[in-house]
Amino acid sequence: MLIPLGTDRPLVRGTIVTHLLLAVTVAVFIVQVIGRTMYADQWRPIERGLMVWGFGGAEGHFRWWQLFTHAFLHASWWHLAGNMAFLWVFGPNIEDRFRRLGFVAFYFGGAAAAGGMHAAFESSPALGASGAIAACTGAYLIMFPRTMVKVFGLFIMIGIFQIPAWWLIGLSIVWDIVSQTAGSQGVAHLAHLGGYAFGAGVSFVLLWTKVLPREPFDVFSSARQMYRRQQLKQAVTTGERANARRWEKARSGSPSAAGAPLGKRPSEDAARSAALAAARAEVAKLMGMGSIPDAAVAYKRLVEEHAAAGGATVLSRRHLYDLANHYLQSGDHNAAVYAYERFLEGYPTDPEAPQVRLLLGKINARYLNDPVRAKALIAEAMPGLRDEEVKAMARRELEALG
């Protein structure tokens, strides 16, 4: 058993809907418990009436509202605690990405999908928020698979551990599949699977169609990065083999290996140098004309074509600073980070370097899901910050990162 305690992904905006759902769900259960314990005789007919709001009600008939209301009824304290723990940990990040009204629609859509799956194939009663919460974890699997989750482990592992979200959620999905196949009783595994499918499917479509902007660590970006790493590995391997063959021929005295490529190298270097100079001049020209958006496009071309040449993408401090600010304002956080890093590479002792490091730390924490890098940058910026309000803000950022 792994109990989630928190994640390392920071929030851009405060959590409201998740906390309201938690409060309402717990309040409904407390009302049930008070009724059972303090007013047992009077409570029985009331509870029979309440059960109409969950699947498997008093008359056993399906009612459309049960698709949503069953998520607020729970059978026991353990049932409630387990569901609320997962909602507490995974709900805020999903609410943050979908925004509040979107999260409300998503949560109840997940409850309906899970309840509908159970009602279609099972005749047993179904209560609880686990289907809606499974939708949240299914969405988490697509949008934040590499986020680290702090968990408390029982039985096989005892203690607190950090594990990737994809591992924890994937294990839960496998458990529900195995339990459903084995005919396990007492838990609506099919409802969980319906919730996972809804959450993962909705998130996948929203990212695929770019209704939700993609992030560096969602499933699409992770797949693209994996593909690029494979291509780079293949290119490096091919280059190493070609280099080994060239040197083997050179040792054997083959003129074709040593002479021809080397003879072409000066002209090739001259061509590359001319192309680099032209690309840098183009960026500088556009910046001088005040056409920063066009200069930002030209700078990206410079990076794509000449980043491997040492110092090729380090421009004047003002040009780099203005380009980085433009990328940040337009939401291109990866390009902003690259430009700010080139600023620090070229001008590490500049008076604005501490502010740039602080800004880089905030970008890494809030948009690139890299709290370790964020903490290092903010800590490095602290000694150079002169404004007390800015220093206080930096301290709050460090405290929030833990």
C-alpha cells in the first residue's frame, strides 16, 4: 500500500475547487455517521432515502443524477480517507491546468464516466469519489507523468519515498485490471478503470489538439524528447564509427582518408564562419530596427544552426536581455531560459545577473517542473540581490520549494 502525501510540482494559482470538493464530501459523510450513531431509529428511513443518490438505491432503479451524486457518498472512514488523500494530492495540479470551471466539469464528467461504466456492467451498489479521482490520476498520467510523488509505504516498504507519478498511477491501474479480472468483490474496480480512461483520454485529446498548451514534461513532450535522444545516440554512434574508420585508414596510409576530407576543411570552415556572421548580423540588424518579434525568430534560427559553435549564440547583453524578456512575455519559456542562460554565460558579473538568476529560478519552478535547478539558481541569486522586498520574495520562493 502506497499512500500519497504530496508532489514536487508547484502551483501557478491557488486551489479552491479541490478544497470545496473535499469539504463537501467529508461533510456529507459526517452527516451520515452522526445519523447512524446518535439517531439510529430515526435515521434508517432517511438513509434509505439517501441511498437513492448512489447506485444500488432502495428500489434498485437507475436514475441519471446517480452518475454524479454517488461521488459524495462513502461506506466507511477508510473508504473516505483513501479517496480524499488522492484528491488532496493530485487534484490541485489538475485544477491548476484545467482552471476552476474546467476542473468542475472534468471532475463530474469523470464521476459520470466511472459510474456509467459500473452501471453498464455491474449490478452491485457503487458509492464513493474513487471514479472521479481515478479520472484525475488518469489525467495526471498524461500531463505530469514525470512529477515526483512523496508516498508513505506500508507492508513491503515502510517509510517515506519519492517515486514518479507514472509509476504510482500505473501500478494502481494494473492493480484494478488484475482485481477486476480475478473477480475481486467489494471494490468497484470497473468504475476506477472507467475513470482512468476518461481522465487520460480527455487530457490526451486536449494536449493533442493544443486546446491545453503543452509543457516540457507532458506525455507528448516526453515522447518527443525520447525520440530526439534516440536520434542523437544514433548520430553519435554513426559519427564515432566513421571517425574510427577514418583514423584506421590514416594509420594504414590511405590518401583518400587523410587527404580529401582535410583538404576540404578550410573552405567548409570559412563557409560556416560566413553563415554564422550573417546570422548574428541579421539578429543585430532586426534588434537595431526595434523589430524584436522578427529578431526573436532570427535568433531561434541562429540557435538551431550554430549553437554547437562555442559562444556563437552569446550576443550583446542588451540584445540577449530584450530577447529573453520577449520570449518570456510570449509564453515561450524554453526559449526564454536559453536566452537568459546565454546572458549569464556572457555576462556573469553584470549588475542584472542576480535578477536574471532569480527569474530563471522562478521559470524553472513554475513552468519547467525543475525544482532542484530552481532552488540552486535562487540560492545563487540571493547574495547579489539588493532590494529587501525582492530578497524577501526570493526567500518565500525557496521556502515554497522545500
